[in-house]
Amino acid sequence: MQLRELTVTAAVGLHARPAAQFAEVAKAAGFPVEISRDGTSFVNAASPLRLLTLKVKQGEVIQVRADTDDLSAAEALFARLANCIAE
């Protein structure tokens, strides 16, 4: 299990298009990916609707959990996810 904190810099936060892109990347990872905000329960990051329920705004920090022991795969995933939530 790998855990990373990412800061959402997109002006719209994790809304509509960024959420859809984020979910697409998470779904393609090949292992379970979950996301949390402010210590809330983790939700399935491959579900755009679950991502929208978190109501993540610009400047907020999210926690992303990747259920894999492959550190290089997790690092590559975190980099792709960070691009989805960047300006």
C-alpha cells in the first residue's frame, strides 16, 4: 500500500473534467486506488461521482492510496494523478 498527499491546484478544484480525468487514470492503474480529503473515509478514485462527493476545492490537500507493492508503478500513478488536478 502506497500513500501520497497531493495538492489540488486546478481553479475548479476536483470538479467535472478534472474528476473524470482523475477517475480514468485511477481506473487504468490496474490496482485499487482510493482518495480521501481532510481525514474523511477513503472513496474509490475510479468513480467520478465518488470524487465529486468529496467537494475538493483549489488549494486543498487530498490523500491518495494505491493498493500495490510496486513502488515505481505507484510513483508513476501519483505523477499522472497530479497532472489531472494541476492548473
